[in-house]
Amino acid sequence: MIGGGMACCGAAYEMMRWAEAVKAETGTELRIKLVEQLAEEIYQPVRTFLEHKDYTTVIDINPHYITPKMLQMRLQKIMDEYVAGTSTYYNTNEKMLRRGRREAGDAQGGP
């Protein structure tokens, strides 16, 4: 079946067309590793959520995954506290910027 999300990626679309043509001619279904790898990568967050969703009773508090809302709140807190937000009265310095980069996971945040 061609279509869906594959229409956005020309190479993947062409590979799927080729695989369907081979299947039509020979009756052999080809499994393309690239498509399988992409599907695994795309669905991994869903699998992680389903596996660990019952770890806590509050869906937003779980050490095994992060929801988009949780990510937004964490980034907002980092920006507010270390990168000239309201809690620092919109002031910052080099030390606070390094700390903010480190908190955000930037490898160049320094010690």
C-alpha cells in the first residue's frame, strides 16, 4: 500500500513503489529494513508510554518517559531560572548561562 506518510519522503515512496512492483510480478513480498527501522523509531515513544504508564497514578509524573507538556514545563523552568527569566528579574551572567545549557543537556555547557 503506497501513500500516507510515505508521500512526504520521495526516496521511501520510490522504494515502496519498487517493492510493490516486485510483489506484483513475482508474488514475493519484500521487507525493506529502512521502513522497518523508521517505524520502530517512530513508534518507540508510544511503546515506552504503554509499557510504563501504570508506574504512577499521575500520568505527568513518571521517571520512564516525558510528555510534551512535561518537556515544555522543564524547558520553561530552565529558561526562567538560568537564562534571564522572571525569577532573576531578566538578568543573567555567564555562570547562569552555562548552568542553563547544562540543565538543558547541552554538552558544551561547561563545568
